[in-house]
Amino acid sequence: MIDTNIIFLPLFGFLIGLLVSTLGGGGGGLFVPILTLVFGIPTQVAIATSLASVLPTTLMGAFSHYRQGNVEIRTGLILGIGGIIGTLLGAYFANMIPSILLRKILGIFTLIMLIPMLLSVRKRRKDTDEIIEGNEDNNKDENKINSNRLTGTKRIIASFFGVASGIMAGVFGISGTPPVIAGLYSLGLPAMLVVGTSVFVLIFNSVAGIGGYYLLGRLDMTLIILLGGGSAIGAFLGPVLLKKIDSATIEKIYAPLLVGMMLILGLAMIFA
């Protein structure tokens, strides 16, 4: 293996899985920087490992949303197909870039990610209040109405957002959520359907990334098992922990901690 410190990978996976499931995101951008900087893993291998490690969490999340009626399958499949194409293209291009240069590009991208992250923190409480105050029956009717109004042209346009999401996933090793959410909102879907369907679409990105990097010889199953196993356990325990912690306390700790980590990791990837 690359580094004897990989025995600590399950712990890092557990912590990141806990972060994602408890705080609603942010962990995907930590996988690749930690794998490259802390464990000395080549960037392309780290990207492949990241995409594979988030698959268990994504599957569990999509299944949960599906049971709640929050997944628009037809639209999700169209964006998912676009995601497959984009992810395979992204993996191909990432494999052509020298590892050191790709790491610096990832560092710049990590710093850029801080901008929407900071904006989302400000909107988090407002969005949560709107969802809680909404009537469940009205949400179901709204979901049905919006789904039936989707035209073929809009679905085709939305598929391009899926391609963009896939390219982001294939090149940077993250889920590629922002383009998917943008595409779903452009279709006029309500918030609950956007959230559930986006998680469903990300499954396609992850699976395509695994397949693409496997064909390129960049997949390390030992790393995936160690990191993904810990991540799955953390994702499972996250909701349990969430019930025992005051949400206001989580918000106060989450924002500065995550922003600080992303800032440090981004700068380190650029200048290391």
C-alpha cells in the first residue's frame, strides 16, 4: 500500500460520514484533500476512492427519500444519464492531467467552493423553517403537479445540468450536487423533490465514476473498503446523534469548523 497510515482511514471515513449525515453535506469536499495530503495517495486514485466511498451514503439517502415520496424518478433518470456521460468524460480528462497539477487545480476548486458554502449557511435556517411549516399533504400534491408539467424540452435542457454535474464529479471526486440542484430548480420542482431527486441522481455519478476509474486502472479496493466502511457507519449513526444535539449548537460549530478545514486544505493542496 501507499502509506502505513491507511489504517486510520476507517476513522476518517467515519468522521466524514457523520459530518455529511448530521450536518447535511460538506464531507464530499474533504475526501480528496485528506487522502492526498494526509495519506499521500495519488490524486486520481483519491478521486476514484472518494466517488466510491460516498456511494453507500448516497444509496441510503436516496432510499429514504424514495420512501417519503421525494424522488421524481423520470426526471432523475434523465439527469442521471447525463451524469454518467459527464462523469466518464471527467474521469478521462482527470487521468490525463499530471497528479501534482491536478492536486493544485483541486485546491483552487476547494477554495472556490467556500463561496456557495458560506451563502448556504445563511439560508440554512430559513429553508428549514419553510419546510417544517409546509403542509405534508400540500407538498405531495405540489410534487405531482410539478412532475406532470415537465415538458420534453425542459427535460432535455435539464440533462445538460446532469452532464455538468458528472464532469464535476469525475474531475474533482465530489458528488456534483450544485448543477443537479440548479437543473431541478429550473424545472420548477418543489424543494422536497429537488432534495430527494438530487440524491438519487448522485448515485449515477458515483457508479459511473467507479466504472470509469476502474477501466483507467485507478481504483484501489482496499482504500475503498476502509474509507467507505467507516463512512457508511458514520452516515448510519449521524441521524441518531442529530436527535441528541441542539440544532443551534450544531450551526454554531459547523460553519466555522467546516470553512476553516476547507480553507486550510485548499491552501495546502495549492502550495504543498
